[in-house]
Amino acid sequence: MSTPTLRRPASSGLLLYGFLGCYSLLTLAPFAWAILTSLKSTREIASGTTLLPASPTLDAYRILLHSELDTWLLNSFTVAISVTVLNVLFNTMAGYALARYRFRGRQLLFQVLMLLVMVPGQVTMIPAFQIVARLGLVDTHLSLILTSGVSITYIFMMRQFFINFPTEIEEAAILDGCSPLASFFRIVLPMARPALVTQAVFVFMGVWNEFMKPLLFISSVDLYLLPQGLNAVARQFAKSSSWNLIMAGSLLSVMPVLLLYVTLNRHFINLNDQSSGLK
Amino acid sequence: MFHSDPRRWRLPRGASIAAFSFLLPALLLIGVFTLIPIVYALFLSVQKMDLISGHHRFIGLANLRYLAEDDKFWAACHNTLRYVSMVVPLQTAIALILACVLNGRIRFKRVFVTLLFLPTLTSSAALTMIFMWLFNNAGVLVRLLQNTLGITINFLGDPAWALGIIMLMNIFSTVPGLMVVYLAGLQAIPPALYEAAMLDGAGPIRRHWEISVPQLTPITCYVMTMGVIGCFQLFDQAFILSGGDGGPDNATLTFTLLIYHFAFKNYNTMGLACALAVVLTLIILCATVLLNRFVRPDGVNA
Amino acid sequence: MTTVCLRDIDLAYNGTPVLNDVNLTIEAGQFCVFIGPSGCGKSTLLRLIAGLETLTRGEILIDGVRVNDTPPAARQLAMVFQSYALYPHMSVRDNMAFGLTRQKLPKDVIARRVADAARILQLEPLLDRKPGALSGGQRQRAAIGRAIVKQPKVFLFDEPLSNLDAALRSQTRIELAKLHRELGSASMIYVTHDQVEAMTLADQIVLLRPHAGQGLPSIAQVGRPLDLYHHPVNLFAAGFIGSPRMNFLPGHVVCADAGAVGATVLGQPCRALVDGSGLATGAAITVGIRPEHIEVGDGPWQGRITHIEALGEHGYLHLMLGDGATTMVAKTGLEELRIGQTVRLTLPEAALHVFDADGHAQRRLQPRRHAAA
């Protein structure tokens, strides 16, 4: 059934666009300023008088990429991808088991998990550090990967997804002779692709942007992840007014996530156009 | 099709084995890195622990007593309350308004959402640095204010302003995520409700107030709860802005930053850190329960 | 040739009984339809045979072999689900081949079976499409194709036509009947709530009643379609089969013997050609007559027309009888009748059904000797 389009006066449309436009500009302004800064030379910044770069230069980026930044980029990539893979696999498996299988203690397990998810991550990080130390894993990427390996929030998300998903296709697979494991990998996972993509993007983003956990767990400079590394060099650059470098570094750190988001966001952000009517 | 109800679906034997093997990796990691740390935190919170010697002794609630008398603890309380009272209502309201606007007949929705999402995608570290530069004493805004209004504000160094900068940053970065949640909720509201209101002569703002807001109440509840929980967990921006010390003058000291100080700045206050962590968790749980009771609707969905 | 035998089956879910005391034999090559109102457990029974549900008590035997503990895939059955349950990310060909590859059959065997099934169901041009690109009717054929290639002993259909529009439904019904004839040796168990499907497709109908915890067996009656029509064995069967529903009138026995039952129904004398041995004088009974067997125009009964449903060549009159409380429906040709009018009715004695106080039917004699409506 299609919704008849409501005719509203043209002025209200302008108002809406105006509001959105203003807010968007407000949001983008800091980034625009950061971009402009990153294209200036250090001397320009120290003198601090110009708005636009006198002669835009990519020096800041060049300097950064020749420093430890590319190591940190690589570190972030490695950890983020490992964590994403582990999360998507284990969260989905756990969510599936919770949604589909009835076993004794299922309700209890669910309630325990609900309790655990309410405990803020910062709170568990400190004692987790102790455990990681005891396992001899301090200052390794493995510590980050293991401690972030699953996320109860996403287990719940996958559980909800499977609860709302009809079971008939899995029953057909049973009748076709699929074992539960085979059915999971060959039938269930392909069908769950949108939920998997959502998970992957948000987990990746979370790891890429995380600051506190690497701060606690990693102390060697060459093992730093990107946010940590940026923070470390920012102090020295700030003293020498090399804000162009700091801005360049910040912007570089946003690029991968931005790219990921732009390419994949249609999978998890649903923008049904109401005026087109079809629900 | 009630036989498709997965709650009724039972698998033949061997299913329990499958179930547990599916759950095992997740449960293992959660058990070791979430559950045990929590238990350990509870244990340490009543101990005085020396990190160098590894020696610890039971001191009961002495940690809590220390906290209650600690200036820094109360500074953190004050900061957090100030923070929550400003950030949560603002981010909720702005997210709701943006979602209502975007839900209307706007073209280029995806472009707008992508633009607005930029702060959310940016790491707290990067965003903090960008804002630090923006509000720097030698930066553009300060200079602008000096030239136009003749006033000088030391944003980052003034205790009155520092927390405000963090608030601004956070609102920018959390609003898009909340907006998307509201958008999803708005799409579930039948358009017929708005049409009926329009026929009754209600203008757009009235329509949103009478229809969108009540229908979205469960989501608002969720958004505010998540907002409060997030506010209590503030660490990154405070750490980076203040260089790690929670200044200026304890103005950016948050609970989590204080926990960090107790845990790693001294060698014998790990127990204190855990005690504070436990207190923090309890505060969050209470706030969540209170909020749910306060904002919970009496079943408004049509 | 396979027989399926269900013995003493109970199924309770969380303490709530769903199926009670099910005893049934489905003969080889038979088209057996499970029918009943919603909640009667017909789909559950089908899924039980498939192995997707677990019974609380009883045995399922396929070809005399107890299969309670046999996994579904090993029972040599194929099932067509109500929603078709095609694997959405695979082509039709792969959907059909999937079960066979799980059985590790050689590739040429698989290819041949898929081709044969595609030919029978006219799926050849659609083999490389994904289910999302097919219409409802095409998906249904693909689901049937997936079942055929497994060459099962028994086909299970769970309301396969309910998602199709009316025109497609009647067409597919005919094709299913043809398929059954073509596939010869396989039995088909078919669940539906649609009486027309049941009556036209079934060799044997199994009528199930909803389990209200009354301790009654779930199966109300088993038999050939026309047997259920002419000889319903209880009130439930009589009231379920036939649309519009049979009219039920309360009455008392005046005299009863093996050749006839005389009764007083709503104050009127009435005679039914049923075997009344076993009925005591004065016993309370229910007399039933189908709308299509009532003769409108003349007779000892009368009723006031409260509503007319005109369907073309014939119509249905809704009548209020003399006592002001009892209603009846009668089929009639379209004479000039108006609402409010009073008509006279004859209830032919050969067309009457008699049910005792427990709802059991007395055996009807000469059920076909009444004037055709």
C-alpha cells in the first residue's frame, strides 16, 4: 500500500535543509580546519596568522609516513582484522546457539551474560591487565586480540537476529542430511550476511579507535597502535608547534574507517524513503 | 506459522554437544577475560595491594573510607554529574531532532548521514587532538574571539571551560549513532498516524511532539541509558586533553581516569582502584535501573 | 512400497498435550491428507513423521522398522515446507542437488536426477536462478523438485498451496494430483486446512481435532473423502466436513430400532433412516442435516428468512425457526425469495444424521436416497 505523499509548503522544506545544512557544516568545520592545517608548513603554524595555507604542501603527511606511523598503521590493521574475524565467528556461533538450541542452563547463562554486559569495559580492564600479566602476555598484540575476542553486545545482537529468523530453511537442511556444524557454515552464515557485515564494521571500528586498552597493555613503541602512537608523538609536536603533523596523523587515522563505512553502510543503515510509500 | 517458532524448535540428540561447541570459544574468552577479572576486582577492592612485592592484605572497607574522604573522588563525582546533566539531555534531544528532520522528505539522506557520521568514525584520540588544536591558545577560535570580541579564553587551561570542550566533542561524536537508532525507530511508526494528525490540523512540530516522541519513548529510554553509561566511562578525551593528570585543577578528572591513576600512578593503590571500579559499576547499575523506572512508558505503541 | 505406521503416539510440549493417542496407518502409494482446524496438531504430526519433533510416547514405523531414533535425513523422506524453505543463496539447481551431495552420490547421478525433476516440473529455464528471482509458483515447484530428486519413500507436504493466490492454487492442485499418479509408488502425506484440497486430492483423509485436554484421541476420523462426507462418525467430523456447515438440531428419541429412529425435534416429529439400536427412548440426541439436503418449498417445518447469500445458480438461505432461537442454513435454487419471508422445509429422512448424547453417530442406512438438491 503506498502512502499518499503529503504536500507541505516549500518553505518548510527549505527550513529542514537549512537546519541539516547548518548542523552538517558545524560538524565538518573542525575537520575542514584540520585538513587546512595539515596542508600548512610548520613555520606558518608557528606564526599563526593565516587561515588558508599560503602554499599547500603534503610535507606533513610525508614526514609522518616515514616515521613510525606506518608501523603503527600496520599494527592497528593486524589487531583490528584479527579481532574482527574472531568476533564475527565466535559471537555469531554463540548467538546462534543461544537462539536455537534448548539446553539446560540456557536461561541462567543468558541472565549471567546480561549482567556481565552491564559492567563497563573500563572496570574490567584493570584486573584483566593483571590476568594478562600473569599469562605473560603483557606488551603483546595477542593480549589485545584475546581480551577483545568476543563481545557480549554482539552475541546478543546475533541472538536477536536468529530468533527473528525463520527456522524452516535449517530444517530443510536437516532433512537434506546436514550436520549442525555443516548447516551452520554452509546455510546459516550465508543467510546472516547483513548482520555479519554490521558486526564486522562496528567491531573493526571499535578496535581501530580504541585508546585505553592498548594504553594499558602495550608499552613498546614499535608495538603501539595508531591512537596511542598519535598521542605519544602529539606531545612533542605540540611543543614544537608542529600541529600540521598532528592534524595529518589524525586525519590519516580516520581514512580507513571512513572508507569502510562509506562502502558498506548501506548494509546496516536503512534509510527507507517514507515518501516513496512502499513498506 | 507457530511451528516455525524457534522457541518450539527442538533438535535431535547430539544437539547439546553442538550447542556447547558453538558456545565454547565465546564462553572461554568471556570467562577468562571478563568474568574472572570482575571477581578479581571484587576481591582486590577489599585489599591493600603492593604491586612490587605482590603482597596484599585484607583491609575491608578501608578503601571505601579513603575514597569518601578523597578530594579527587569528589572532584570526579562533581565533574561526572556536571557532565551527565549536560551531555545526556543535549545529545538525546539533538539526535531526536535530527532523526525527525531526516525522516521527512529529504533527498540525499545518505549523504547527510555519512557527513554527520564523521565524528563517530573518528577515534577519540584523533578527535581530541583536532579539538585541542581548534581551541588552542594559539589557535583559530581564540584568535577570532580576541579580534572580534576582545576577550581571551584559555579553553584548555581554564577549569571552567576544559570539561565543556570535552562535552562538545562527545556530543558531536555520539549524536550520529543515536540519531541512527532513532531513525530506525521512526521508520517503524505507521505513516497513517501522521496523516491522521495532519487531517486534524496539527503542524509538523506538533505532529512530532504528539506522535514521534511518545512512540519513541522506549528508544529514548535506551538512548538515555546508553548515554549515561557512556558518560560514566569517559576516559580517552580526559586523558589526552589533560595530558593524563585530570587537570586543569582536577576539572577533567573522571572516574575512570581516577581509577587509572590509582592503578598505575602509585604502586600500592591497586586495591583502591578496584574499589572505585566497583563503586562505579554500582553507580551505573543504579542509574540504569532508576532511568528505566523513570522513563519507562506504559505501553504506548499502537 | 512403503507403509508408515503410527502407534499410540502422544506428544506434549512443556506439559501441554498437543497430540493424543494417535494410531494411523498410511498405506503404500497412498495420498493421505491431514486436515483439521488450526491448533489441532496436523503440522506437528507431519513434522513428527519427518523427525523434526520428538514424541512423548509411541512409535513411528516406516516399512515395519521403528524409526523413533533415526535422524530425519536417514528416514528417506522429503518435505515441502509451507514457505518452501529454499536456500536463498543457492541457485535452483544447487538447491535441488544439495541433499544429494550430502548423501555423497556420484555427480552424474545427481545431474541426471536434477534434469529429470526439472523436466517433470518445467523448471528447466529456471535452474540457474536464485529463489529471490522466482515467483511464488516457481519457488513452489523448485521446492517440490528438491523433494523429488531425493527419490524418497514418502513425500511430506506442509500446506504447500497456502501461499499461492486462488487461481494458481486450483491449477497447482491438479498438477499435484498428476504428480502423485506419475510418481506411483511414493506415498504422499499432505497437511492442509482447505477442505476442497482434502476432498479432491486425498485417497485417505485424517481428520484431527484440537486437543483441549479432554483425553480424546487427536484423530476424529479416518477414511475416504466421501466416507467422511456421508458417514461422519461424530459431531466434530460432521461439523467440520462440508461447507456450509451441517445444521444441528437438538431432539429426543421417541422410538428407535435397527431400521429407523423416530424422534421429536423442536416439537416436531421426525424420522431418520439410521440404525437406532442402542438408543433408549427419551434419550437426548442431535439430529444433523446438511444445507444442500434440505428441501425448500413444502413440508412440515417452517422458518423465516433472515439472510440470503446468492451465489449464481444457487444460494443459501439463513433461516430462523419457529422457536425463535434455532437457526438453519438451506441451499436453494434462486426462486423469488425475500428476507422476512417464511418458507416451508422438508427434512428427508434419508438425509438425516443422528448423534447420541456423547456425539457418536448412528450408522446411516441408504444415505444416497434423497432427492438431489
